[in-house]
Amino acid sequence: MKYKEVMVGKFFKRVNRFIAEVYIHGVKERVHIKNTGRLEQLLKCGVEVILEKSNQINRKTKYSIIAVKKNGQYINIDSQAPNKVVYEALEANRCLGFGKVKSFKTEVTYGRSRFDFYFETAESKGFIEVKGVTFEKDGVAMFPDAPTSRGTKHILDLIDASRLGYSAVILFVIQMKGCNTFTPYWTIDQTFAMSLHQAFQSGVRMFAFDTIVKENSLVLNTKVPIKL
């Protein structure tokens, strides 16, 4: 996926979950943060950020932070981007590990959850839930970076779908390159981590992919091993 108009800024401070102050060409601007996670290891005073300019005339903020530079590389923090790169992969008939997809739909409700994708292959039909991963420590990607009862609910509903014969898939899109492993962040959300382990035992399939992040684009790259 590509962004239309981007520019470089310098992060100053986070005002709240949605708003930050960033210097753009030396001028301090209030900008939108396209991610409601904690992002404490990324959004630090003085770091370089990539911003996308909005084309909405009446929007309160002109720009949104889409990526942050850490240790010399960009980490995409756009919470909408993981779904978009998975959509592009499905549309291109790329093999993601669970069979060749014949057709798919986005935002499909099942039980208490609205899953990101419904898909059909020659052998099965099922649901895909996509989770974007922005936290990394010593080459290990971890999710979530804040407690997520919504994420746990999605997993439990995938378990129910799997028990009823649907193919259930969780895709972790690591919004950076260079991680050698993915694991649930047990310290942050033990309930989520335990439900993920339960899902694995129940037949829910899990895959993690890293991405190639550039100033104006994000591309799904290769599989990363999962360690529960």
C-alpha cells in the first residue's frame, strides 16, 4: 500500500490518545496519531516521524503520524495499514499459508465479533482476524502493547467458529522488518495470551508476517516464527 503525500517531522509530545505535537519544517503542529496503543517505546521527544497530509478540508488536524524511526529504521504505526496490506495480498492471490483464496469479503459479522475478512477456498470457508504489531524488543515482536479485551473477544469467537467447522485464522502483521520471532506480550495482557494459546489448541491457525516499511509505503514481506 502507498500513501499519497508524506513528509518528515520531529516528534515533540503526545497530548492524548489521538493527538500529538510535532515540528514540521520548524513549526509546531497538532497532528493526529493513527494508533490508540501506548507506543511508549516509539513516541519519544525528538524522534523522526513520517506524516501523511490529509485531503479532508474540514479536519481539525492537517497531518497524521504514520511511521516512527527507531534504531535507524521506520516502524509503521498506522492501525488501518495491516488490513490494507492483507487485502492487497488476498486480491493478488498471494499464498498466506491457509490455501488459495477464491473469494473474500471485508468486515463480516459472526457471533459477537466483526471479523476483518470472510474467505473461501476450494476446501473451506472461514474468517481472518488481522492484528497490527508495533512493539518490538531485542528482535522479538509482541502483541498487544496495551490490554485488549476486544482482541480477546475476537479470539474466543474464532475458537467458536473453528468448533463449528469454519476455518479460523489470525494474521499478525508486524509493522516493521528485522524481527526474528513473534510472541504474545504476556506481561501486558495475560488473558489475551492465554486465549491465544487456547485458540492454537482448538485448531485456529496463526501466522505472523513482517513488512517492508518505507516513507510512503508498506508491503507485506515474509513469515516470522510464532512462539506462544
